[in-house]
Amino acid sequence: MAPRKPVDPAELRDVLLRVAPWLCGDVDDRPARADLAAAVRLSARTLEQVAPGASVEVRVPPFVAVQCIEGLRHTRGTPPNVVETEPRTWLLLATGLLEYDDAVASGKLDASGSRAAEIARWLPLMRVV
């Protein structure tokens, strides 16, 4: 598999700013699907870049799944360390509007495996407010 093109921080910031009013609760309408998808994908790929590795899989269905954090790599089946959530919660985490522990405690984030919580070290990826 060819390496992915690095995420441009300016592009990430632009797309996060487009969805920020929804994240902050300033508007009720969900952003356009293309903006939401871009924000989720670019932020998850940024995590993949800043915390390279394959010991934790971060899933944000239906948009993206990335592997990150150095350590043992899984090769088949379900990985031992998985973090999964829906797009809004992921973006709240990525922008610092929600803390990892709070997301887990509220049930908005499903984390399994002894290393899943290590992604908290890399969050937020970019603050927008």
C-alpha cells in the first residue's frame, strides 16, 4: 500500500472551522455530508500521522478507520485495541471540545484493549475555538 499524502494543517483547520458551529451547538443543522466526511477523515489521518504505528485502531463509521500508536501490529481479525465512536463525538475529541475520559464515561466512545486510551495523549489534534 502506498503511503498516504500528508494532511495539510491548513486544510484540516479549514474543514474543522466549517463544522465548528455545529460542534459548538451554535447551529442545529448537521453540516453537509462532504464537510463532515472531510473533517472526520482529515482529523483521523492527522492522528495517524502524529502517532504512527498500528497497535490501536480508531474507527469512525461510516467515514474512516486508521491505525496509530507504536507497538505490536495486528495482522488478522479484530485488533486487540480499538476506539470507535460516531462522527460528532470524534470531532469533539479532535477539537478539544470533549475529553477522552468524559466520552468513555458517557458511553459516547467505545474503547477496548489495554492500549486504547493512549490516543488521549494525542488529543486534541487542533482547537477551533
